[in-house]
Amino acid sequence: MSAIATNGVVPAGGAYYMISRSLGPEFGGAVGLCFYLGTTFAGAMYILGTIEILLTYILPGMAIFKAEEASQETAAMLNNMRVYGTCVLTCMALVVFVGVKYVNKFALVFLACVILSILSIYAGVIKSAIDPPNFPVCILGNRTLSRQDFDVCAKVITVANETVTTKLWELFCTSGFLNATCDEYFEKNNVTEVQGIPGVASGLIMENLWANYLGKDVIVEQHGFPSVTNSIRTVNLDQPYVFTDIASHFTLLVGIYFPSVTGIMAGSNRSGDLRDAQKSIPIGTIMAIATTSAVYVSTIILFGACIEGVVLRDKFGEAVNGNLVIGTLSWPSPWVIVIGSFFSTCGAGLQSLTGAPRLLQAISRDGIVPFLRIFGHGKANGEPTWALLLTACICETGILIASLDEVAPILSMFFLMCYMFVNLACALQTLLRTPNWRPRFKYYHWTMSFLGMSLCLALMFICSWYYAIVAMVIAGLIYKYIEFNGAEKEWGDGIRGVSLSAARYALLRLEEGPPHTKNWRPQLLVLVKVDQDQNVKHPQLLTFTCQLKAGKGLTIVGSVLEGSFLENHTQAQRAEESVKRLMEVEKVKGFCQAVVSSNLRDGMSHLIQSCGLGGMQHNTVLMGWPRAWRQSDDPRTWKNIIEVVRETTAGRLALLVAKNITAFPSNQERYSEGYIDVWWIVHDGGMLMLLPFLLRQHKVWRKCKMRIFTVAQLEDNSIQMKKDLTVFLYHLRIVAEVEVVEMHDSDISAYTYERTLMMEQRSQILKEMHLTKNEREREIQSITDESRGSIRRKHPAKAKLRLSSQDEQEGSAEEKPEEEVQLIHDKTASTQSIASRSPAEEVSTPGEKVHMTWTKEKLVGDKNKNKGPVTPEEIRDLFSMKPNQSNVRRMHTAVKLNEVIVKKSQEAKLVLLNMPGPPKNRNGDENYMEFLEVLTEGLDRVLLVRGGGREVITIYS
């Protein structure tokens, strides 16, 4: 504590301030409130001690409640303590309310009384070596007798040469006559009177050195005295023996004794009233510990050397007629001890009522606990009025308990917890070598801090394990409350330093090698777009991210702003704030990064390459499908996604593309039934299997069932494929329905041919016609509208168009290997891709028939806007062009596969299917987009999945 106190200015709050600034607001608030409760209950304990001394030794006749029988004496005493304790608490609270300066004046008087009391004890010990006080204790056999009901320690006495019985005789016999029937033990054993305080020179120290713990309702016995036991072992509790009221053991005595050493924080609690807290706290605390430790240890040893063991274990002084043992030992008078003890407990109670409200006020003013803010207010001079009122109310609850033995362990727990965290704070700051850790006090070491912390934790459970658990639960609840509802505070605490060190260590460990398949989980980089106001355009992407993060792991939300960083850095900050707010709303735990780049393409490339740190890097990219790419005159709208596919493939990253993201469910929706359909065309490392499993961990998708479809040809053994896939899923511990779909090699339909022709013609038209933006949009819209009409009119009985062998040869000659789509293949795949087809044949959307609406005259009218004239021959060539045979084959596969998917999964809540890679030759990029549109047309929610080239799921444990 001295090291922490000298490491900067310590304002009001003392121990709370030190802990909170060293371990953070959560720990500080939790331990600070517990320390506040401990200090408040300590005030209750001191007040109860004051009343006990008052009613037992100073003014015993002032008791309001009188006990009619001995059994009611304890209850009467408790009620008296409740009444008088409430009165004393009210007086003390008024004194503290008037001002702390009066408490300081009283403190000098209290200190003088305490010092005189201690000196009188040492003087009495010295005197006992020369002239021990007369302090008789009556013992029957070896059993200690209670002297409350008799005065002479003898069975009979001689009066006028006549033997008569004593009051002691009458307590054990049926009458006062010599021939009366008496208790067997009373008859067989003699009565002995010994001195309760034989003095320091008696050699008692060796007898009292060893432990002698007793159970409840056990007679206090003197060792070494002869005793003849009864034939009947039972003891009548109504007989005048000294009985123990509770079972004693080491841990109980530690818990009762420990509160006497909790005053060492009194000075630090009032740090706000100290002129130089950095100087006063270490000196005052160390001197207090040294002084009190010397007094405690020496008095314990001297008591053991001067006082008989039976008297030491006589809790209420019954064997000595209720006299104060220490008062009898002291010199010159017992009243020195009585008055000193009375003022000592009064002073300790006042100190508690002074320090506790200031501690609560410091916590309230920090604002980390919202509902306590009212207690931060006070009088104009800063006195904590409201905090004092609450402290008095809590202290009253301790007084109503009215038992020192019950109150002491409660406050011991809270004090020990405070000391434990002070030690922890010092050790952490030292070990972490925090740059701001520069205490002036140099006489400390982190090993001693850890030793102190361990001792405090051990003492908590030694004193009372159930109280320790309750105290920890209370502190834990306060910690979580501050963490979730408390004000955000950044004090540069040690816990943050621990987090940084732990994060650095973990990141370095993650760098040691790639994660095992069993540890693989989607570490997402979510690419979102922001509008001109820096708001996220499609927040459903983050909603879907939240639903997918049952696998936890890393989430990075990235966004790109076009421009220069010097001019747009404020917009980037606003975009990050906007995304962070949305992440909080959607409960996405992760990080946000907005970058400014000269163009969107480079910015996204930078995010894909550089996001993350060390082993905490993304392995999966999630983005949305550009819905209006056909209508846009800017090719970047669709070229961007193709480049992302290429870059993720090059970087061995998985890619998830959500189509129709606006139709995806919110976190508040719940699907009570439905299916998540997986179309497993090619093996992609198991991504298609793992993603539905993760989604079903979320409450939105929990009740959806999983179906897996795989495609087979006529020559494949469909039954065996289904059997193998079922076994594979069983080993994966994934529950799903399996279905093998057979696709027939049918002839290429006119519809497919027309769709391909329309796609290629449109592409060629846009290249050769240099129309204005509005005109181009009108042409595209016309094509789209006609195509939709064609789709509705489409009939399965359409005439099929066969290509001549010459056309096929020309088509094959035109094919280029680099135009074929690259997909991830795995030799160990349990299912096969569609045989003898290009992998790009997994693309689809029903097609449309082309009806051209532009004319030669229109072109001639706009010739001034063209870069060059368009000749009639070129127009005729455009109409008479033949589609590329490779495109026809791919479109055929896409159309057929889409028909099957729509037929089987039309009602599915979500459809997942493999995403083919783009062609190497960039001239076919637009055709690739068309293939994907065809593949997914007619489906409400689609997730295109492209694996990262590695296994992500395993059958092994």
C-alpha cells in the first residue's frame, strides 16, 4: 500500500482509489464497495463493544431489559445492546455530521486513554511478579465453578464450632442439611480455590503455550487437578459450572480476533483530508502496524504468563464473578482499563463512521456505479451528508444483529478482500513494469505482495468459508454490474496491462503454426458498404454475422471510403463509429476498420491482405451480392466481386457471398420449422457442412432442419453415394437428411441457346454502342422486361436445338482453357462433381428471350455522341452472331442445375451451394456474373460458398 500510495497523488477514497486506479473500475468498484461495507460493519462492531463495556462493567444497573431466569440473560443482554447501540450510533452520526474537525479533536482524547490503558497493563504485569493480585477461582475436582450464586468456595464451613453447609452445598444437594442427597461428582471430589492471576513469575507460560480448544456446552476444566468422574457421564447444564457457549477452534478465533487489526486502513480512508497523502500514508501506516503488532504480540504472551488457563477460557468471567480480568491485572486501578476500552471502542466507531462515508462518496463521484451517484453529493464544504445517512442505516443493521461473534467474520471478509487486492495491484504493477509505475517508496518486492495476497485469501477461508464465498459472490455481482451498466472509465489500470501481455503471448503462440482442423472456425472479415452519411447500407450482413458466430472466433468489419486519407480521415472515423454502433445493436463482438483508398477495388484488396494481426487473422470473407449490377453502367459494380473471388482464392481464404441479403432474418425472428438446404456439388473442405451447423446454434435457425443434396449422373451409383454420404455425416456428428439428385444429359434447349445468345449480344451491344447513360439503362431495362416475359412463357415442350458437328468443332476451337472456371477439387471428396463438365457448370438462373428494341435509325441519330460510326455490316454481324459453344454448355448446366435446385429447395429458409471461381481470362467476367445469376434465380436466400483450400471439419475426436 505504501508503494501504491507514493505512486502519484491519492485524493479522497484511500484504498478504493488505489485499487481502482491500479486494477480498473470493475475491480475498484467491487472491492471498494466491499471495503465500504466492511468499514461500516466495523463501526457496528465497535459500537456493540462500547455498549457491552458500558452495561457489563461501568453501569450494569442501567439495563432496560432484565432477565427473570438465567436462560433469558443472553437474550436480555442482546436487546439492551440493540437499544443502547442505536442511541450511541445516532450520537456518533450527529458528531460526524457536524464536522470531521470535531472527530479529530475527540481522537486525541481517545488516543490518550488507549495509551494509558496499555501502559497500565504493562505496569500490572510487572507488579504481578512481585505482588500478584487476589483473584480467587473456585474449582470442584478439576471443574471450574461459576461464582454468581455462591460466595464461599467450600462445601461446609465452621461457625461457632458448628459445621454448616454453604450456598455451594445447596446448589449440588437437595437441601442445606448435611444428610441431604447430593450430586455424585460433588460428593466424590474436593473443592479447591486457586489464584486466577498467579503472576508472570509463576511459570504458567509453559502450561498455557499449547492449544486447548473446547466444544460447545463443555465444562472448562483445570488440567493437572485430580478428578473422580461420575458413573453417569451426562452433565446437568443447570449446575453451577462454567460452560462454553460455542465450539472454539483456531479458525474461529482468527475470525474473531482479526477485526482488531483492521484499523490500519483508517489513515488511507481519509486520504482526502491529509495535507500530503503520499507522505503521510506510508509513514503513518507502517508506524501503526509496527506499534500495534508489538502491543498485540507482547500482551498475548504476557496474558498467557500471568493468567490461569481456566480464566482465559472463561468467556464471560463467570468464575471470577464477572470481574474484568485485564482490569484486575492492570495497575493502579481496573477503571483505567474500563475507561480506556470504552473510549477506544468509541473512537474506533467514530473513525469508521468518518472514513466509510468518504469512501462511498469517492466511489459515487467516480460515477462507475450509476445508482450510487446521489451519494456523491454533500454539504458545501464537501462533507458526505447522503453517504453518512446510508452508512448509519447499514451500521444499524449490524447493531440489530447485536452479536460481536456474528458481526466480526462479516467485516473480516471484506477487509481481507481489500488487502488481497491491494497486494495484487502492487504485484501486477511491478511484474508488468508499467511505465507509470514509479513509486517513491522502494522497500517492497512483488514476492511479498503475492505472499500477502495468498495469506489474505487463505485467511478468508480459514475464518469462515461460507462467509468468504458470500463475500466473493457479492464482489462478483458488483463487478459484473459495473462491467455491463457502469460508466466507461479508462484509468490505465494493471488489468489492461495484463490483457495486453496475455494477448501478446497468445498471438505469438498462434504464430507457431496453422490451426488444426479441429480448431478451425470462421474468422470473418465482413465487407460492408457505407453511404454518404457513413451509415451501413445493408445492416443485415452484420445480423447474419451474429448468427454465424456461434463458433465465436474473430470478427472484423471492414469498409472502404474512396478518396485521399488526408481529406477523408474524419469521414473514416465517423464510418467506424457508425459501424461500431451497429455492431453493438446486432451484438457482434469484434473489431471495425475503415480505410480510405483512391478506389474501391484497391481498398478492398488492402483489407483482405492486411486485416488482423499475427495468428488472429481472418480466414473467411463475407460480402453481399451486387443486386443491380445489370442495370449499372459502371462495370466496377460487378468486376469488384470477381476480383474478390480471385484474391481470396490466391490468399487461400474462404469466401461467403450472401445473395438477397435484405431477405435474411433479423435476430428477433424465430423459424419454428423449415430447412437449411446444402447443395454439395464439389468438395470444398467441408465448409458447406460446417456453416449450417454453426447457424443452427443461433436461436433464429435452431429449429430448422438440415438437408444435403448431391448431384449424380446416370452412370453413378446413386444408392451407394447416398449410403457413403450418410456414413460420412454420422462420423461428422452432423444430423441431416441426405438426397442424391440424378441429372440427365438432355439436349441443349432453345431456351438455353437463346439465353446464351442474349447474354453475348448484350455484352457486344454495350461495347459497340456508345449510348448515353440514360439510354443504356433504358435498353437494359427493355431487355430485362422482355426476358421476364419470356421466362413466364417458357414451356418444357420447347423445341430443342441441336448444333451441327461443324458448329461443335468451331465452338471447341473457340474455347480457351483459361476461360474455364477454377474450382477447388479434392481427391478425397466423398462426392463427385458432375463428370465430364467444366467446373464452371455450377452456375444458374432461368433465361430470357431477346427482343432488340434499338434500330439503325436510332444509331444514326446519335452518331455525334459516338466515338466512331457504326456500319450496317456490323449491325448485321451482331444479329447473325453465333454463341460461343463453351458458354452454351455452361449455361446449359446452370439452367438445368437451377431447375433442380428450385424444384427441391423452393421453400427452404436458406440455400447453400458451391461458388465456382471466375475465368482466368478477364474477358469472360460478365458472362461469369450471368452464370451465377442463372444458377441462383428463383431462390429467396442464397449463400454462395467457396472454400479456402483446406479441410475445416474432421471426423476424428
